[in-house]
Amino acid sequence: QAQLVESGGGLVQPGGSLRLSCVASKTIFSFDAMAWYRQAPGKQRELVAEVTSGGDTNYEASVEGRFTISRDNAKNTVYLQMNSLKPEDTAVYYCHAFRLNSWGQKYLYWGQGTQVTVSS
């Protein structure tokens, strides 16, 4: 069973920065893609950023240019560097991993989440 553990959340002022970390219990090469999602109170969970095993990245439009997703394969860790934070970035951020097996079965894994609050 794969486990994902997030850390790095906290309270930050607008314009500040945070770096979130997600440590996987399995090598991240096991996954076809890893991603960060977020969910604000009363809102649907949304994709923030994703990175494939090949290194391709995709970002939600509102964070593009401010957030960067990256991998450290040796540490089995995915990061989300968040710069120029805005109050609307406030949410619980979740690490996500995805893979397809040889039979086309989809496996999804989620971390427990880490709270990010952007407020003055």
C-alpha cells in the first residue's frame, strides 16, 4: 500500500512563499503522474499542478507562473513551490499519485492534506 505524506503548510502573508513536500513510501517511478490538488471550504477539490514520470508539467491557470511542481526521485519526494501567494490560495493541499497497471486498472493515492492559509 502506497502512502503519501504532505508537509510544509502554514500561515503566510500575501506575497509570501511556501514549499510543500510530499514523501511517497514507494519510488515515484512507480507512478505515471503525481500532482497537487487543493480544496477550499465549500468548493470542489481542484488540480493545482501535476508532473508525469517523463517530467511533463501542467498547472491550473491561476497558479501558473507562481507555483512550480518538481520531483526529487532519490528522495521519493514531490514538491510544490508556491510564490506570490494570494488569499485565494488558501486551502487544504493534497498530494496525489496515479498509475495504470498492465491491465488498464487505475490506482489513485491521496495524502492526508496540509493546510495553507494566506492572510495578513
